[in-house]
Amino acid sequence: MTEVVLDAGRVAAALEVAEGTGPWYWLRELEAIDTDAIGPVELDRETAAERLELLGVPEEDAAEVLATLPSRERAPVWWWCLERDVHRLLCHIGEPDAPRGCWPSFEGNRYDAAHRCHFLHVALAVMPSTLAYFSGLGVPGEIALASMRDLARHVGIHRRVHHSTGVEAAWWMTLCLRGEIVDLGRLQYNRFTLGSCESPLWYRDEEAGERGPGFRPGDPCLGVHIPEGSPLTPDTVQASLEMAGDFFSRFFTVDQRRVATCMSWLLDEQLAEYLPEESNIVAFQRRFEIVPGFYEGDDQVLNFVFRAPADVDLSILPQRSLLERAAVAHIRAGRQWRMRTGWLDLPPPGA
Ligand SMILES: CC(C)(COP(=O)(O)OP(=O)(O)OC[C@H]1O[C@@H](n2cnc3c(N)ncnc32)[C@H](O)[C@@H]1OP(=O)(O)O)[C@@H](O)C(=O)NCCC(=O)NCCS
């Protein structure tokens, strides 16, 4: 029997990907990869099950991931995607400023389980290389694993929102698989260079230059991220910032000032009109010096407060907490939430 040579067109037809959509561009990117450069992927059911357990993926989701696990023989189309996606992540492990590339968002129940689980198959195949990267730097195994468990968190969000197995925000998870995201207590961090594709909204070059080392395009920088979870109490935030001060000076030393930046709806000063002074969010805001300018943030607030899409009918949203009520009232009043950038200096090592 002659083997069918796959290309983006054939794969798109098999996966019912329409031309011009996000997944179509993803397949075009995969097709452009030099086939000779692609290494073999080994991922059998037993190994996959062990890794799912290590990541803390709940049983119900793990079962679906295993049931859809492709092989070259069983699911050649998905295998074609898997090999290429694994390759492009492996190429950029530990390269903070490398572009993320195009990743499809197979979230929600309009996709079948094979689509929704594809990114998890990729993650399971890449995981040992990510852990090896951390280990090569001397990063303690428990920090490396805690960082990779962000995947399970995002599987949990998909389950809560869609009641099915999948990964919320796979594009973000690519950084996790490249070993860029480090979980240190309550917060997560990543390294990047100011002016690179991971850079937040920032000072104009002239002002950045006047502020000096640490603020200029090309300077090393850190991103601070707030995964959903336990309350953002000042103590847990302080402990995490101290851990980050130690961690980055030990494993990613730089010989100049390196500020930590955060770009988030949580830094919108308008929140303080609704939340009390002593709320965790307002206390978090006070730690940062805010950079001028903003991006529109309604979609961020609707996502992070309600896990709802930007076009949601506001009248169906729950109104239990102060923030839930504020989120809706603000938009109903014709106002707009904002994403702001803030920065701070991490505590010095040993603080
Ligand atoms: C960051 C986070 C932990 C803060 O929660 P917190 O520590 O409870 O914050 P506060 O103490 O300031 O909360 C003030 C009020 O807002 C409510 N609130 C805070 N975050 C909420 C959320 N995501 N959804 C609904 N209500 C929320 C609290 O319950 C409280 O209301 P109440 O007094 O009526 O009980 C929480 O918002 C969260 O998990 N967000 C998702 C992750 C995220 O947004 N990351 C940033 C991505 S850019």
C-alpha cells in the first residue's frame, strides 16, 4: 500500500480546518518546518499516563487524553501535527524572546476530544525536555514541576468552563513548555528582553532612556503573572517576590538592574473606585509604579472574573462578589476597563 504524503491541505481537510482561520495558519506554519530537522517523538500510553499523574491532571481528563493519544499508525494526521509542534517547542526551550508561533485554540465543545487534547499530547511529549532544561540549570525539581503543573491548572479551567477535557489558553502554555514560566509561591515569573515580543506596554523610548538601565529597549526584564487560585494576600505576594529575588539572581544572573513588570487588568486604578483600600487587589496595585497608557481591558475582566467571552450578555453574569458587581456596573455605565503595566524592583537576594 502506498503511504499518503501529508501536507497542510490534506491535514486541514481531515481536521475540518477552514482556509483563512487561525488553525489554518497554524498548519501552514507546521508545513514550513524542514522535515529532516524533525526528531522522532516517543509517547506510548504508559509513559503518557505517568506524566499526566506527575502533572496532577485529574483522572477524568487524563482518561480522555489517553483515549485520544495518537500514534503514527492509528492517527497519522494528528501524529503529523504532534511531531511538528513538539519540534518547534523543543527548538526554543530556554529562549525567552523566541516568537511563540501560531497555535490553534481548540477550546470548547465545538471541537471533538482529539482536537481538544492535541495540545496535551504535545505537552506530554515535550515535558521531559523542559524538566531536563531546568535540571541542567540546577533549578530544584519541585520548582520545575510546580511550574509545569500550570498545565493542570489550565485543564481545570477548561473543565470548569466547558465541562470537558481541553486546555485553556494553549498559546500561553507554550511558554510553560519552553521552560519560560517559573512558579514561585503565589506568583509566576518569566524572563524577557524589553522591546521583544513578550514586552508589555511600556515607556516611550525617550522616557525609557532617561530612566536608565533596566528600562531601555534591550534591557533584561521579568514578567510577573497572577494565576487564578487562592486570595492574593499581601503576605503571599511578598513571600513570592522574595523567592523571585533569590531565584533569578541565582539561576539567571544579570549584571544590571532588572525590574519586574506586570501587565494586567488587576492594575487598573479604576478598580479602587469599587474595592476597599484593604482589598488584596488594591494592596497589590500599591506595590507597582504604573506606566502611562493602557490597552482596552473589558475582555480581560470578563474572562478573568467570569470566564466569559467578550460578547457575553451581561444580564446572565453572577453578581455575588463586589468585583463581579463592579465589573458589570462599570461596563453598563459605558466605561471601559483597562490593562495597565506596572513595575517594581524585586527584593534583593536574602531579603
Ligand atoms: C487575583 C485574585 C486571586 C484576587 O482575588 P482576591 O485575593 O480575593 O482579591 P480581593 O481581596 O481584592 O477581592 C475583592 C473582592 O473581589 C472579589 N473577587 C476577587 N477576584 C475575583 C474573581 N476573579 N472573580 C470574582 N470575584 C472576585 C472578592 O471575592 C472580593 O469580593 P467580596 O468582598 O464581595 O467577597 C482573583 O481575582 C483571581 O484569581 N483572578 C484570576 C487570575 C487573574 O486575573 N490573573 C491576572 C491575569 S492578567
